[in-house]
Amino acid sequence: MPETPEIRIRPAGRADAAAVAALVNKLNLLHDKPENATGEAILRDGFEAEPGFSVLLAEAAGRPVGYALYHPLYNTDIPGWGLWLADLFVEPELRRLGIGRRLLAAVAAQAVAAGAVSVWWAVLSENRRARDFYAVLGARDEDARVLELDGPALAALAEEGRGAAGV
């Protein structure tokens, strides 16, 4: 077991956009997704006047080694506002040292401080290690599927919806 480095969890800022993009790309690579995150996109979408998300960084010796990216959602099950955890990532060589737990605990603290009623996220069905990790934290595994509509399929469906509800 490697020696546990001193870990600092902090909110990411504008100057961290490139580092966040690099971590996003590492996560994407692990899931056979394209490495298409850029510092410009992170800066534009997360740090402009109306940010679409927030990021917490985990640092070891001043170097980003993990992150949690999240944004608001409305939970109709409870009902109330919550947070959607889009990504939780820790460098593979530093896993099993409690960094992921600390990041998720920091997200939970942000949620509770903001009056949120829940934190939701998705995990790939085959990612048993992650599902076991979340179960230890008390998360319910609802065996739901997360679906995505993008590219030509999104454009085609949007075309059908033009004119509906004032769009």
C-alpha cells in the first residue's frame, strides 16, 4: 500500500480549468470515451457568469489528483433540490486511500449547506468496484439506466419539437 499523501480538497477556480480538463480526459480514457475536454470548455461552462457546474479538486503535494464535478437538479421523488454528481474521479494509483470518499463527503457537505435533499449520480453497471464503494457509503443502488441523446439523434428529435411549447 503506498504511503498516504497529504490530501487537500478545495473548490476549483478559473485557474484550474486546464487541470480539470486533463482529469476529465483521464476519466474518459478509462471508459473508452474520447479525450475531448478542454480548458476552454471547462472555463466557459463552469466559471463564467452563470456556471453550469461546480468542481471540487483533490490535491496531493499541490498537484490535482482527483475531482468531483456536480450541478443542481430537481428531485421529484422527495421533492426538492439536490445535486447531480456528474463525475467522481481519482488517479488510479491513488485509489483506495480515502480520496474518493473525501471528495464525495465534500459534495454532500455542499448539498446539505445549500439545503439540498439528495445527491444523485450514475455508475456503469459493470463497475462493481465503484458500486461496492458507494454501497459502503449508504447509497441506494436503484439499478436504473442513464440514457443519453446527442449528435444527430438529438438534432433530429429537436427538429420534431420545434414550435412545441414556444420553442
